[in-house]
Amino acid sequence: MHLRDATGVVVVPVVASRYLTYQLDRNSILRASLGKGFNEHLPLPFDPIFFITTAEQARVIHHHLQHIGTRSLTLAHPQLSIRRATMAKVIILMADYGHDPTETAVPYTAFKEAGFDVAFATESGKTPSCDSRMLEGITQKILGATQSTIQLYKAMASSAEFTKPLSWSASGFSLAPYNLVFLPGGHEKSVRQIIDSAAVHALLIDYFPSTAKASAGGQAAAVGAVCHGVMVLSEARRKDGDGQSVLHGVTTTTLPARFEQVAFWGTRAFLGDYYKTYGAGSDDVEDSVRKAVGDPSHLKISLSPSPFVVEDEKFNYISARFPGDVPLMAEKMVKLIRDLTAGEPGRAGSA
């Protein structure tokens, strides 16, 4: 069965649209061709060639196909500048071990459900693992991920993108192709691999300016960071000029010192300095980030148990404090990326 709009344009149903590519040729003929994965025994419910004669018809078919699950789509029109449409692209940068499973799996799941193309990257392309203490044993039961989040983590951990991540230290690797760079947190000491990485700092120094909201005609780019993930940004300092952090002058939140101290002192008797990423006596995350932003008013801290997420006014940058904020943060990141990519010709924010 197929749909037909008021202009007579045939719209492909969702059962077939995932396996078709559309090409509008120089004669304004929209051609549909089969792609890999299409069930050859399924009869085509439409004529594979449609004639597009007006800009309005092109807009109508573009609108319909974006909303019924299209994953491969090429559309163009002489008056529209509509080009190849692809899914919004997200990359999650991780250390090899130690990230919080909630702060990683919940956003990942939201990105996938939104139809985004998600990739992971570790230093050398090694498959990462989140903090096992947050996934099992007594620490999981008292302080760790919920059972529902553990199921999300298991699904993420078995995905192709997670088991075969990119390498953020590889020659030629760039964040430029991605609409969102996401930095999950985690207090386990192994996350220092990414917090202290000169390679990641250089990547973020190059990428973060592209998230400026005032950049006319620029890339649809955004950054999200939670908890210790904010420190990856705060420690990224420009090597020339003033040497300031990429977060200098940017409004952000991060893990409150009060939260960090309560967790540290409350578990020190049986976990030692587990909750202090750089060891007992080191700066709290809040103090480290405050030094980076410059003006103390740019660091927003809330001790409320209610979800708290901060969006900067000048940059497409969203930050949060800890796992309890992550569902709301994920929702806001998905909305931001959909809004940003909706403004790009031919780019579909969701599948």
C-alpha cells in the first residue's frame, strides 16, 4: 500500500524505504532503485519512476520520506539545493575503561532511538568497558546502575559500533564529520586516559569553535559532556595565544564538589580513594572546571536531586552533573541535533 499526497506524488511506505535510493536526474525524474537488504520476494507497491515538476512536489516527498523511516535518500531540485540526506552523526569519545555505564548507555540508547548514526572512539581503537563496580557486586546495588540501565549497557556493549570503535589517536582522525561529540563521565581512575590526552585536547580545540551559534552557514555541530566528561573540555587548553581552556567564557555545569566529597568520605573505609579520580587530596572536579571557565558565574552548580542540565547561550554545548541528570540531558541533546540538522539541506535528523 502506498500514500499519495494532494499533488499526486507517490510516497514510499516504511516497509520498503529502508532499502531504496532515490535520485532526481537532470530531466527532473525521481528514480527509485533497490539497495542491499531488500527482500526480492516483496512486490514493489509503487512505480519506481516518478516525475517531479515543481519545487513544492520535491518538498512534499522530502518531508514524507524523512518521517517514515528513510535511511538512504538522494533528492535534488534545480530550485531547492536539496542534496544527499544522511543521518545525523554522533561520536562518543571514551577511555578504554572506567566510564560510568549510565552516563554512556542512556545517551547512546537515546541517540539510536532517534535514528542517529553513532560511533565510538578510543585511543587505539580498543573495545572499551565501563566501570565494572557500577555494573555488579555490592557497589552496583548501593551506588551503581539500575537493572534497566544494565540491560541498556549490555545492548550497547554488543553493538558493532561499540565493539569496533575508531581510534582518536589515528593519523587523519577528525571530529569534523560529526554533528555531536559526546563525552561521558566516570570517576574510576582509568578515565584519566582521556581527560589528560593531548590528542583529544587538540581535537576538541579544533572542533569546539564550530559549535558557535552565531556562525552563519557553518557546520551543524554540538558538544555534550557530563560529570568528569566536562574535565576533558576544561583541560583542553590552547597551546598558542592565551593558553585558555576551550571552556573559558562558556557556561557549564559539572559534578558538584559536595557530591564528590560525600561519595568519597562515605565510601573511603571500604573503597579507599575510588571516588577521587586523581587521588585523595586532589582538586574536586568542580574546582578544576571553575579555574577553566574564568568568570565563576559561568559555572552553574545545583545540589538539588532533581535533573539539572545547562545549555550555553553562545555555543551548542550541553552539560550535566551526574547520572541522575542523564535522561533529561539525552532528551535535550537529541532535540538540539534534530533542530541543527533540520536546517541543513537534505540532512535528516532522524531515520
